[in-house]
Amino acid sequence: MRTHSDGDSPGRASAGLESEWNRFVLPGGQVEKSGGTWRFINLESGGGQYTDAQIDDYQGLSRRRFRWNPPLTMTVRARFSHAADELIGTAGFGFWNDPFLMTGFRPPALPRAIWFFYSSAHSNIKLAREAPGWGWKAATIDAVTLPFFLLAPTAPLVVPLMNVPPLYRWLWPVGQRAIKVSESAVGVGMAEWHRYELVWGETHAAFSVDGKSVLACDTAPGGPLGFVMWIDNQAMALTPWGRFGYRTLPVSRAQWLEVDELRIDAEIE
């Protein structure tokens, strides 16, 4: 068992598997803790309702009270029950601002996130021109930026133009940069144990798996953000050319995310 327990020291904040995480478990989901291992499970379901198995540290908090700011380092050792072409829904771990009101009422917000994020092929979240709209990825996004607010009034004109491939290739890099999107395929088997590391800096971010870099970028989001680790049965569509959608998916057999190491170490004032 490898873990790093809560215990702030001067200038440092930390959290680990033994921390007192909030659980967010909806019907069809389970979170099991056995010794030094957590398992997040989606049971077989017909897809008629949203299923989620999750831990986080922001339930009941306003966004300004979310815990984590850069610089910090997160390390997770994890595996999944299925490979990337078999797992259903979305899953992952990292930091975000919970913009969709999932764990209590807050004013709606534009998304901010830095995490390892998976979505099955039922989704098409095509925000990075150089990356597919689904799969197991390292990713950043921050739409709470001045460039995005300056570009937003042009959306009614520009979004239809994105359906023309040459214009999409020309225009979308500007939008992608404005919302600080960077993505890269993780490129490892999800059903095998791997150690995932995320270094979140003030302006830069670095992701690695088993010590090998998978993404280094200068699109680190601002904070504060909350930590989340989950697996669910949702599918989403969000593209620059105006496609938007959401649905829940049937799960034909139980699937899970298993974790035996979690460390978050951050500097505090």
C-alpha cells in the first residue's frame, strides 16, 4: 500500500487515500474501500438514469473555497476494468470547478479543469484540434479567461463557419488558445496498473505516465479547483461547430476504476 495522508505542515498541504473524502454515489454506483485500495464501480444498468461513483473534496463549498491552487503535484496509481474501446461513459481524476451543479447549488460557471480524463466513443468532446473527441487523455481547459470573453460575442457568426473544414483549421486554433485547451492521448492500456503524475504550475502543466511524459503545455488553468475521482455512464457532445448533447448509456456489465495510491502535495501561503 502506498498512500499519503492528510496532515498540513507549514507551507504545505497534502491529501491521500486515507483522507476523509466526500462520496457522491448515485443508484447503480458503488464506492468500496478495502485496506489501501479504493474501487469505484458502475453496476450493470439499462442507461435510463445517470450513474456515478465518485469521491471529491468540494461538496457544499462555494467555488472560492475550493482547496487546490498551483503549484502542486498529484500522483495516482490506478487501473480500469476495461480497455479504452470497451469502457462505457466517462472517468478520471484531477481537478475542476464543478461547473455543472452536480454536488449542490452554485451559480453556473464556465469550465476549468486539469486532469486525466476518459470518455468512451459514444462522446465527441472535440475541443483540441490535434486530438480525437474521445479516449483516455491528459487535458487542460480554462474558459474563465479574458481572451474567451472578448471572443464570445463573435460566436453566432463564427460557429457556423466551423462547419467548413478549411475555416475550422484556420479559426479554431484561436478559440482553442482562448479557452486554454491542451490534450494528448495517454497511450497506455487502461486495464493495466500505471502511475499517473500531474504537475500543475502557475502557467505550465506536465503530465506523465510511469515516468514518461505524455503532455507538457503552457495552458494551466487558474484556481482554486476541487479534486475529483469518478466513473459514470454519461456521454457528451461538445464541438466548435455547434454540436452539443448529453445522454446516459447502458452498461452491459459491471465496470470499475481501482486505485491503490493517491498523493496530492501543494504549496500554501
